[in-house]
Amino acid sequence: MRSTAEKDDDMKTLLRTKPIAKQNEAPLEIRFEFVDGSVANFFQPDPEIAERIWSRIKAAYLFTRPRIVVANDYSKSVFLCSQINRIDFLFDGSDFSQIPNDHADLVELSEAVFRARVHLEDPARLERRVQTRRVGDLLVSFLHLRMRGGSNVYLMNETLVKLPVENHSFMQRLLSGGSYSIRLQGGGQGFLNLANLVGYTVYPGVPEIPNDAWMAVSSGLAPAPEQSNEYV
């Protein structure tokens, strides 16, 4: 069985293969998405100020404060963290510094790309939860997160296969109510407010499930049951 140190070395190797984060050469865009579906966008054209803003971001504490204040020479905007679903920082380059340290990558996908990669239109091609995997192998999975207000987030997650006893830690993380850091395909990083997470689906899921799990197939994948005429 592989040691924790060996798995950590493998993860560091994976991370080293990724592009090195660039300095913000273009304006920083900050985009808020709220529970009611509305958005607010802000820009910082000065690279030095943008870098100072980014360097002060601590994912673990981003949504623990009661409010976030954005100010300029003309106005001050105050947003309640409880009403924010996500905050995106858009800038040139790829930055992996804020994604969970046990992930090789965690990137947002469009719904169309997500459905094509998961094969939701062809359920016969879906990967099963229970299959042979070795601890330390690279695992690619796809997540559909449902947020308050009806918004959806689609992700591709690359991580190392863990011991069975560690697999429930992923569910505990998503249900923790904290912040979940994701990479944006167009450049930059997003932070999801897990306090506003309604639920999630992962394809393929891990073999281990809670003892109280309900075994049923999603209506989007199962064939439609034949209607009974008994009461017609």
C-alpha cells in the first residue's frame, strides 16, 4: 500500500505540470453572482492594486465575514455574504494556488461540454461507480452543483484515488458550508459559497456510499415507466 508521502509527491508532480501563474497584466474583473440570479461586475485596471486585492484573498475565510465592501472614487457597494453564490476573479493566466491541495485540477465547464463529457445523452456509456481503481491513480470525475436560486455549476475534477475510508471526506467538504475554489477556463479563479449549495451529483461517484443512501435512478437516465390504466 502506498504511503501518504508517496501520494503527496505524486500530487506535487501533477501540479508542477500545470502552467505557472502569470502576474496580472490585464485588468482584474471581479464578478459577484447572487442568490436571486443577479450579478455585479467591477474592474481594477491598475496591475499593482489588482495584485494586492488578489494576494489578500483567503479562500477559507472569504464568505465567513458578514459582508464584502467594494469601493471606488464615486461609490461604495456592500454585499451580504449570505446572499452571494459565487465570486469570480477574472484575469490572464492560470492560477492553481487556491484550489484544494488534494486536487490536480478543478475547472469549470459549460453545461454543453459537461453533458458531452459525461455522456448524459447516452446513458449506456456512463461510467459505473464500482470499478477497479488503485490508490494513487489519477481519477477524473465530473460534478454538477446546484446552488440556491436555481443556478448550476459544472466542474471537471482531477484528483488521486484515495483509500475507501477517505472517500467520504469529499462529501463532508462540500457540505461544510465553506468556500470551494475552482479554476475558470477563460483565466482566473472562482469561489463558490458552499453555504448556498443545495446539492450535487458526481459522475462517476465513488463505490462507497452512506448506509442510509436511497438506491434509485435519475429520471433523466431511467426509461419512462409504462403508465397503468387501472384508475383511468
